[in-house]
Amino acid sequence: MKRLLLLFLLVGCTVEPPDEVPTELGECPPDFDFFAVRVQGPVFEQTCMACHKEGGAARDSRLVLHAVDENPQWLQHNFEAARELALEGDVATLLLKPTELHADGHGGGEVLTPDQTPYAGLLEFVGRVRDDIDDCGVGDTDGPGVIDCDEGEQPGRRLLRRLTHVEYGHTIRDLTGTELQPQLSFAPDNEIGGFLNHADALDVAPLLVEQYRDAAEALGADVAARWDALRPCTTQDEACARQWISEFGLRAWRRPLTDVDVDRYASLYVLAADDEGFLAGIEWATAGMLQSPHFLYRSELGARDGAVFVLSPWEVATELSFLVLGTTPDDELLAAAADGTLDDAAGVQAELERLAGMDAAAETVAAFVLQWLHLDRVLTVPRDATEYPELTVEQRARMLEEATALVRRVAEQGGGVQELLTADTTVVPPELLDLYGWADSGVDDGAGNVVVTLPSERPGLLGTGAFLTTHALPAGSSPIHRGVIVRERLLCQDLPPPPANLDTSPPPVDPTLSTRERYAAHSADPACSGCHDLIDPIGFSFEHFDGIGRWREFDGVHEVDARGEILQSRSSDGAFVGLDGLVGQLLSADDVDTCWVQMWMRYGAGLLEDELACSVEPARLRADDGLQSIFGGLAGMPHFTARVGGDGELDAPAAGSPPLVDPPDLGDDDDAGDDDDAADDDDATGDVVATVTINDDWGAGYCAAVTVENTGAASVTWVVDLSLEGTPSTVWNAEWGDLGGGEFRFNGLSWNAVLQPGGTADYGLCANR
């Protein structure tokens, strides 16, 4: 049972209610008021109304919602409909349907998950009407998705965050000065919440393990080849190698190495040096350190201090550097961690200000913006070469260069979100002038580019070729693409997926109709209009721009009609004309500022904002003083220096200390491949033996290497069962399954599954306790 107190974070009613509709909750609100504030707006209007309305795709269901202008009792009607479904079933139908857990499924698919704040509001509403909690919302209830903020502001969960490929590349560059870029060939990172750095997305697939190994070996060879420029000492002996391991390790692992660490990699040095000489020893010791979890993962685990785990100064230094600069801490920041400067808020603030003054801080803001609005996709979005022969690979790269330079310039000049969207100048490579129709415009900036004063109808970032080209169709403009990106990424209103039975392809090209006229069917069809009323009127304001961002007065033979409107936002509703009108409407309220903060919370913490619902009041993070002021807001969150964990979680080992616990009991594999197994599986025999070696143990988890050997006289397809402490989070060079009770089964992949007599196979795993 949990104490239930939900934080209404960054979500509000999407329709301006009449005066009698409650907009705030008092100390002990009745169920109707709670429904109006926590369910009607953030759940029904944001997620359900598009289909569950009169004439909508779900018009025949038992949840048909009324909008504010349909009848005077619209809210009471919706409340009663929700209450009926909340009372139905052992587990309320109102909870099962949107999560697609109902036995009959959900025609709209999964539109809510239990970890989302809107679901938590729905959960509490169900608890209220079923009398599982009292009407003040402070009773007890069971159920997923509960955000418990009884103790006030609380940090989020403890993390081990793998370096993203971009962070990996920056770190390698700053560690060694190499020109190698192995990260460019890594398997792509996964996306969660629109970004590539969510902690749960950064897993390590077997292919990536091999790529890490190949990269580390190439980088080790590169270090050896450039040893004269990198060496910390003049001798070529074990003492010099130990000095390199210690000093390089400090920068690579972002914390001091223990004596055990140094001895381990010195042994690797000796093994290679005895056969191939000093530089070979350096090569392989370096390659080994670059494959360690201590390099590949950012530790944000901390040590227990009462109810929370406080991050070490080394972890804070790492978090600061990657937040602001996107790379490993520099020597000055590591020194601040070592001398106690980062032990208090003043020291953290001082280092934050130093880092924010570096050129790389503006690059980090630009990297965020490119992911935020998906501008980096301009390099790869498909385009019809017949329709747009001018859009070459080189022009795509120049468009991205223009957008990146605009963001950097606004950040460096102290501008905020408003300046980003209203910028009246741009700097472009001269080759873009003809494409944009600016052949006689601009002034040479002395660096090979041209400074152009933007037409008023083409302001800021949304008027760049990168934005307009990315969000369009292969052979034309797209009100849908452009409307969706504004709705979801500038207003932070995620749209539900279309019903499964709808044809979502764009309307066919018809030269007798303008783009606006072709999309008119979306508004006429009730099954479509719920969502498209939120999308298309925004997208129409971009219609003066074709599929690659060129200005046009005519859409074919039709004069462009760029009238637009924002509907059902939190506070930005209104009509306007053209892109400049849209920008003005967006900036007339604080929705975009709030969304900017919400997106940065995702990007900066590597978690969705629902997971940080108790960590900070979002209004405190507003970027009023410029784009880079967000760094200070994020660094001031409780989550930045502390974490919460379960009662059984152990501390992360402090640098320089022995392991906090004995190596975990991984059990044995006496049952793996025994006679009984052989009876069940012809390929399994009693001759498979597994040897487990713990490589790294940080208390809350560990990594281990496993060698499987065929000691028999016949070939075998190996299978081993192990008893593990905790649950695997990553396994490489093997497949695995959970047998229950702490038992896990592992078997080989296609290339290492069969062992000849005397043969071995190696695999590895990391597990969380």
C-alpha cells in the first residue's frame, strides 16, 4: 500500500472552461473537482477525445465524450461516463482500456502507460470513486503508476547510463586527440521520448559489444602509434606503464583507479609487453580500459545518506561535464572533485559557470535543438529527385549547418527561446542563396558564409531549410508533418496513434486542388477530425514553403492560403496567418517555454519527466536568461546530486576503496547439460562446464565474464543454467532466459553455439541487484 499524492506536472486542461468549472484543487476536493482537473484535461482531452466523441472512431463505445460547446452539462456527462467505467470490473475498465490490457483490447491501441503522470491521475480517480482512498486523496491504494511525493521534492532513481555514441566520440577525442571516429559505424542508439540518451534505451546488444571491442583495439593501436605525443614519462618500463594506466584511467574512468584496478591492467601490459614489447603492452592495456564498464557507463549511483544516495564528487563532475559540454570532465573539473570543491552547492555553481562559458556549451544547446526538432534528419529524409533535383547531399548538409549556426549564435549572444524562434538574420553558405531565392541578398561574413536579413514572413528556426525540409513529404509540403512537430515538440502535447482501422496515407495528389483543399477531408470525417483539428490548422501556416523550404506564392496553380489556428492548447489558442503569425501566437503564452523545460528535463537527466515528477517544480527551470541558463536550473534539481533507491540497494564503491561486498554468488552450473538435460535436449551433455569471473562490482550491480568449455569427446550445442544474484541487464555473445527463482539459462548464438571437443566460448553479462 502506498501513500498517494500526485503531482500535476506540465499538463493542464486543453479547453478554456467556463467559470463554474474548477481549475484548481483545494485541500479536500470532491471527486467531480478532481475529475475536472486531473482527468478531463490531461487524459480525456489530450488522449481520448479524438476518437471518443460524437461521430468519432469510438462513437459506438460506452465512452462517448462531450466537448465544452456541445451541451451545458458536458463536464457532468463526461464525469458520469468515466465513473461508470471506473466502477466496472475487478480492475477498472477505465484503467484497462487505454493501456490495452483489457481482454477485448482497445481499438486505439496503447495510449497510456502506467509510468505516465496522466495515468496516475486516472488511477487516483478510480481509487476515489471505488472508495479505495478517501476523498482527500491521502488514503492508501495499490496499483502501478503511483507517483509518491509525500516527502516533498525527491530525486529520481539511481542510474548507470551508457555513453551515447556522440558522447563516446567526444570523450575519445578529448582523451587522446585522435582523428579516429569509430562511433560513426556503431549500431544506432535507440530513441525514447524523442531523444537518444534515455537511460533505458542505452542497452548493449551483442553487435555493439563487438564494435566496442574493435574500436578499443583500434584506439589502443592509435595511442601506441602516437606515444611520443601522449606519454607521461620517458622510460619504457612497467613503472611508466603503471603511470599511464593511473593517469589515463583517471580521465577515462572519470575517477581515480584503485590499486586493484592498476594491478589488473598492469598485468595485461606485462602479458603483451613480454611478447611484443613496451608499446604493445601500452596498446593492449589502453584497449582494455576502453572496454571497461567504468569507461562505457556513467555512474550516477551514489552512497547512502539516510533515505537517499548522495552522488560522489566524481559522479557530480561527470554529470556536470556531460550536461554542459557533452564530453568527459577536463583536468580542472577532476581537480575540483578531488579537492572537495564539488562537495557543496557553491562549488558546483562555480564549476557550472566556468563550463557554461566555454564554446562547447553552445554546441551542446545546438545538439539538443537538433534532436528536439529532429533537424538532424534533414540529411536522410527521402525526397523525390525528379521533383527536387536541387536538394543534393551537399545542400542537405548546408541546411543543417545553417540551423546549427543559428542556434549557436542565439545561445552565445544570451538569447532565449523567443530569440530562437524570431531571429531576423541567418548565416548561410553561399550555395544556399540560389536555393532560397536570395541570390542578391546578404553580406559576406569574412569566413566564407553570407549574413542574410530574413524576410519577416520567414523568422527564426522554423523558417530554416532544415526544419521545412525535414517535416515534409517526399514530393511536397505536408501540413500534417509540420503540424505534428509543432504540437508535440513545441507545445508538448503528444497525440494518440490513429485508430487501427483508419487509412492514414496522405490524400492523393490532385492538380485541381490545393494542398489545403486536399486535406479538407480530415476535418469532414469525424473519425479523423479529432486529431487533425489539432494538427492541420497549424500546418497550413507553413504552406508558403514547399517541400525543401523554398518560398512560393502559388501551390501549383492555386494561390497559397496560409491561414492557421491553434486549438485545444493549454494557453496558446488563436488564429493567425503564415509562419510569422504562428510564431507570434506561440510566443503569446508560456506553453513553448514550459515545453522547452520539459524537453530539457528529458535530455539532461536521461529520464522522462514523469520519472522526475517529484524532483523539481518546472517553473524554476525557465530559460528566462538565455538558452544556456537551463544548465543552472537542471544542476539545481535534487536529482543532480542525489538519487533514491530501494532499501536493499548497496552503495556504489568509493574510488580508492576495496569492494563493499564479496563477489556475488553466481552459483554453479552443475545442472547445466547434465544427464537429465541430455534426455530433454539431444544437443546438451554433461560435458559442458562454465567458469564465471567477476570483472567489476559496484555494489548495486556487477559485470562478469563466463567461459563455457566442452570437456567431452563429442561436439555439443551448449546450454548452461546459472544462479545469479540480481537480474541481467545486459548479456553479450549469448541468448538468455529467466527460469525464475534466480535461475537463468544461457545458450550460444549462431556463430558460437557449437563447441568441438576441448573448445570454448566466451560470453559476458552485467546484472543489477
